[in-house]
Amino acid sequence: MYLAAIIDWHSKKILSWKLSNTMDITLVTTVLKEALSLYPKPEIFNTDQGSQYTAKAHVNILKKHDIKISMDGKGRATDNICIERFWRSIKYEEIYLNEYKNMKVLNRAIGKYMDSYNSKRLHSAIDYQTPNEVYYDYIPKSRNRDSSL
């Protein structure tokens, strides 16, 4: 199973995510399109150099929305530490602790985790607030500016 997610660097909020049994361009473009339809566009979008992120379809969505493209250096997971830290959290706090009968059960569990992560989990990096508190406090103040993913 493959999980794709988009995180807002400022607030640590997971803006969009999707679980799939294939890692392909459709997985990441679907997540990107959903985030762009629900939230203000970012100034910069950062990913690793995976083929799904360097694919023309993904890059063209970013270009169409006039979003600057940033990619981690080869072997430099710390360049995108926000999402890497999130991957560690979901693995150790949810995935590794449970068994899932099927994809539907896993998808539901991840959805609950995402809701809790955004609305209940306090983060030291954002002064022990939840991602939702920080995100929704910031967005009204920045309506005329781009946010960051």
C-alpha cells in the first residue's frame, strides 16, 4: 500500500492524502488537485525526486497554478523534514501498532489518524497547538498572499 500526503510547512496540517495499492502518477496528482481545490495555492511545492513527482503530469499542474517547484537533493530526506517527520509519526503511532483486514479498514484507520493529527495532536514546533489551530489562524491573515505547502 502507498500513502501520499501534502503537508503545510507552516502549520504541519495534512491538507490532502490518499491511500492506493499502486504508486503512480494518478496517486500524487489526485492528492495535489484535491489540496489545490480546498486550500489557497502555495508559493512553493516541495517533493522528493521520485518519478511520480518529476512526471510531466505532476509538474504541469504546478506550472499551471504558477507554483514554484522545489525538490530534495538526492538522498536528502531532511530537505523535506516536515513530511518525513509525519511519515515516522503515522508509522509508529498507527500503522506498526495495528493489523488491518483489508484496504477499506486501513483507509478508515488512516482517516481517523489524519483527523486526530490535524485537530487534536499538539506539536512542539508550533507552540503546542494543533495544526488546524495554526493553519486556520494564519489563513485569514494571509488571504492576499500565498500559503505554503
